[in-house]
Amino acid sequence: MRSRIQRELSAVGSASDTLDKLLNMRSRVYVDLVSGTFCSQAMDSGNEEFVEIVYEKVLGYIIDMELGKIVTDTAIYCPNRDVLLYIKADSDVKIIEAKGKRIYPLVSEGDRVSFGNKLFYIVTGKNEVRVIKSDVRGVVVFIGEVFSNGIQQEVMTIIEEGEVREFTRCRY
């Protein structure tokens, strides 16, 4: 499994980052595609195994911002709802960026958004408040900060609803 992950991630990742720094091989989740459940232990039926990646590295390794695509099959845990979002490789993503003195996301991973929904409040350098609204319909799958020179920048990725499967936690 490690070699498959290494092949897929090295296709888009930086050579300076090693796999050991990116992945937590002790933190695993198992997804049963048939029953639509996930568990921290292997289940009886055929299931897929996922390992944890450093959240800040999802952009660039899992989400290719230039192509607007998911690089590998991905499972994103949403703790606020205790669900897992499952996305197949090559799914198209809409990337929404927000820059400012302060940025406040108004939605979370797993939330469904429609046209015109408020996504971010931004406080500008002149202390004005701006709003970024959605120009797409879909499911928020990632919200992360991009580090730059003194300006806060947040990136949100949204995927069309039909491209995201929502899994519930197993009962045992």
C-alpha cells in the first residue's frame, strides 16, 4: 500500500517532502463501499484502507490546484458531523480563494452550498468587511490556510454533489 501512495503522491508533490513527514501510517480508516460505512478497524467485507496525511499538505498532494482535480481516491473526515466524505480520483473541484487581513470561513467540510451562499467574511487592510459568495453548487470538501507574507489566505474546495459519497461510522 505504501508504494501505491508514494507513486500517486509523488506525481504532484515536492521532492523535498518525504513520505514519512506527510503520512501517519498508524492512523488508518477503513471504508466499506458497499454498506457506505467507515471504521477504524478492518471490516469483514472488501474495504479500502486510507491513511492520514498532514492536513496542510492536502493542497498540492491530494488536490491539484492547477488542474482543479482530486489526484487520488480520498476520504475526508468531518468531525462536526461524524461522517466521512469519499471522493474518487479525477473528480473536478472548484477552488475558491480568499485573501485579507482576517478571514472567517462561514461553512465547514461536509456542508452543502448553493449559488449565492456566503462562504467567507473578509476583513480588509482598511478594516472593511467583505463577503465571498458561492458561484457553484456542491459539497465543501476542504478548507485550508495558505501561508504567505503577512496576508491571510484561505482556500476552499467544493465538489459537485454527485461526486461525493457520504459514509457513516460503523456500529461495532
